[in-house]
Amino acid sequence: MKPALAFSLPDSPKSWDDLPNGDIVLSAIEHELAPWWQRFFGYHLLKLGTLSAKITTSNCTIQNQFSITPKDELGNIIADIDDLPLLEHSIDVCLLSHALEFSLDPHHIIREANRVLIPNGYLVITGFNPMSLAGLNRLTPYRRKQSPWTGHFFSPLRIKDWLQLMGYEILADQRCLHTNLMGNISANRLTSTWQQFAQQYLKPFGSVYVIVAKKRVLPLTPIKPKWQLRTGFQPVKVSTMHTPKNQIKSYHQNKK
């Protein structure tokens, strides 16, 4: 297994237009997440990264929605997504879209998101699936120098393993776009017979994955000590205390 830590920062896309068929990828992610926004509730929804900031979340019932981007005017707060200027346990839902592929330490980004999430909060992660037609493009030498293949693709199984080690419950693992993302993808191509067949029988090999996880925190129940009542005081009975007087008198006479 390759290490998750990268030794050089890959070129991260500044917008969805920097990705091949980025508008198609954005629409597919919004379609997959549309049913989930009605299920989320709370006070604060956080979008981490430039790509996350562009995802439509207007159907979500959470009123306070804001984004954090490193160096972009799209974000409400300008900061590094691996060093969030937020209090611990202050966010109800955190959206992390296509950010792990272009980071030096994806583990640290997930830990920061976990830090600011409240117990039973939701973490939504999207990314490119390496076990797909789009992931196979990384085997082509000249495409390795193009975005998004300059990044490090992590399998959904690996992402879920990280989350489960942190105590998350995986609620959904959805895949979409069974295509290599090259060329001009038309609407007819997305509704073709191949797409319908792949979505039904080859679902794990979708080019884009969407993972929804819930942060589970088990409360600590103090174990009460089992108190034992002390037994009542019982004095030791000495045999001389019950010796008759005539026996004591005969004992002294014999001694003389």
C-alpha cells in the first residue's frame, strides 16, 4: 500500500473548470448529494476547499453555511484547510470535495474536520476512484502531467477504513460517472445504454465516489464500585469466661 503522505504538493484545481468535464462531475456530485441535504440538520455547514465551495447546498435546512478556502475570493474565510481556525465541536456538517487528492497530508485534513465536527455530526467526502476508467488514465505517461491525474487518488475502501478507525459510521458509499472523463461528454452519453448497464452491474467502478459518514462518540459510563457491608463485630468467646466457680476453686487448691 502506498503511503498517503505526499512529498510534493500537486497542482490543485482552482475551480471545476480546471478539471476535464468539470461541469459534468459537479452536476453528478450534486445529483448524488441532493437527497442527503434534507436529512442533515443543525446550525453550521462547512465547505472545505475551493471545489466544495461551488457545490450547491441550497436544499439543506442548515441556515448558516460558509466555506474555507486557502487563497480564493470564493471562500467566506481564507485559511488552510488542514489548520482550521474553528473551535472544537462547532460544525454540524462538513463537506470535503476532491481535496484529499491534492494535499500533502490527507490524514491531517480528515483529523481537522473530525476535530471541528460535533458528536453525531456528518462528514461528506467526494473524490476520484482509482479503480475506474478515469483512474486508469494515470497509467498513461502523458496524462500524469495533467490535472487531476497529478494528484494522489485514494480508493473509497481506504477512505472508509480511515473513517472507521476514527469511529465513524459509513452511511453511504455511492459511485457515479462510469467514464474516463476525457473528450466532450454530452447528455446523451450520460444516458446511454452503457451508463445504465454500468450503474446497475458495475457500480463499484464509477469514476467519482461520494461517501457520507456520521461521527459516533460513545459516552463514557462511570462504573460504580460495588460497596460491601461490613460484617457486625462479634467478640471471641473465651472458655474461661464461662468456667463455673467450683472448677476455679478446685484448680487453685490443686495448685497449692
